[in-house]
Amino acid sequence: QGSKTAAFFCSAVVDICMRSAVRSALHGRWLRNPRMLWLPVLALGVCWRTCVFLFVNIRSPSLMQHHTRVQEALVRKVVADGSQSSDMQLVEIKMAKPWNGRIGVNIIGGTRRVSRVLHEDAFEAGWRIGDTITEVCGHPVQTNEELKKTVKHALTQNEATGMALHFAIRRSFKPPDTSRGMLRMTPGTGGELTLPMKDLLANLVYELPVVVFLDGTLNRPNNNLSARAAEALLEAGVAFKAIDCTDEQFNPGVRAAVEELCGEYALPQLFAGGRALGNGYKIEEMHKAGKLATELKLAGAVSFTPSTA
């Protein structure tokens, strides 16, 4: 920092001297004012500028690449150890007793990520959809195979000695969306999609805890099943998003894509935690049995918070 300050000061002094010298020369005062040695000063300024140019612009490319690599390495280190990451958090989960010899969650094949929380005890223990398991009872796991092997060993130890199960979890931290409302999949301008609608919806139902595909809107459903499904979700007290499958302007091809995802053409269709929970009759059945709110909670649903705006 000190060298930069000194260089800046010297550069400023040289600039002032050069301008004074040039003005003196232009006005013919270089002979009448012997104290202004403009020629040496001008020569000094030219030399200084040449040195600066050579140092800044013609230095070794390998040196510049070295500095770039150092910055990239620092960024990778920060992202890797999470020391300054605002969207990731580390969580510890302790289970004194497994559920029917299992830890109570499903893992996406080939990964260490939780795809489903199977029961309320697992949810209360702290498991959430999207969690990535990094350690099991103090043993780091890097692959799906290592995870399976280590969990199996931990369950065996728990059965033999009663030793509690400990899991280190990496979890994406985002402020939950506690609102309800309608979603549109396109701006409605008629442009072509960059991805197939099925892929867009698959990403959407994984990212959002609860999504319901309706025949119509929340305010104007086109059939009784969609109306009762919307009412059941409202009474469940959870935040959710709805999509009108009949709106071909803003949601072109959504109905066909929903059928591909769940294997059923009927509407409405409810998705929670990235998987299909059922059609309108299934929603009614769970609601009447008092299980709808529980199922949605296990899938990661959050409570609805009315807007204060």
C-alpha cells in the first residue's frame, strides 16, 4: 500500500512539473526564467511515463496469470469451507433410536442428498428434503456407496450397544417463501422455450415445497375438484404455489407435462417435496383424515404468513 501511495505522489508531482514546463516553453519563458529547468523535467517525465507503461502493460503474462490463479484459489477455498457462504449452513442431527431399523429418509440414487422424509419422528429429529450428508458418526462420507456402508455399520452398532446416531448435514439456507399465489411459466409473449416444459416443471416442483396444478385459478377454478383442492390447501395453513394448466398463453404445454410427471391426465395434481402426492380425490381424502397438513410438513412445507404490505 505504501509503494502505491509513493508512486501516486511522484506521478502527480511529475504531471505538475511537466505541465508547468510545457507552458513556460510555449510562452517563450525558458530563457527569461532560468530557474525553470523545463527541459530536464520534461525528460524526467517522459522517462517516468515510459517506465510505468513498461511495468504495467508489458510485464510477463505468467505473472498476471499467477495473480489470477491466486484469486481463483482463494474463491474456491472460501466456497469449499463455507467460511463466508451465506446460503449454506452446517447442521448436526442426533438420533437416539432409528425408525424400524432405518434413519427415516430416502436418498437420491448416486448422491448423498435426502429426497424424502418418511415420518414425523425423522422430521422432528431435524431431517429436511435437500439435506446433504457429509458425516456419519464422525466418519466423513464422499460417495453414495460410502454413505450406505457407513449408515449400515452405524445402525448395527446402535442395535448392539445403543450408541446414538450422529449425522453432519450441509443444508442450503434460503429465506422460506411463506406466501401463496399463482405462478406463470412464461411471459406470455409466444417465444420458444429454451428447455422442455417437463424439465422446467421437474425443477420447479423440486425447488418449491408445495405446488398444485389446477384446472383454473385459485379465485376462479374451472371444476369442483380444483375448488375443493384449493380450499383444502388453504385450510392446511401452508404456503404453496398454484399453476393454471388451462392458460395456454402463459403456461403452454403445462398440462401435458404434468401428465408426463405424474402419469395422470386428471386435474388437480398436488406435488410436495419434489414428488406427486395425488389428484383431487387424494387431496380430499388426506384432508378429511386430517393428514394433509402432516404430509405437507414432512415434505418441507412452511406455514403461510399473510402479507403485511
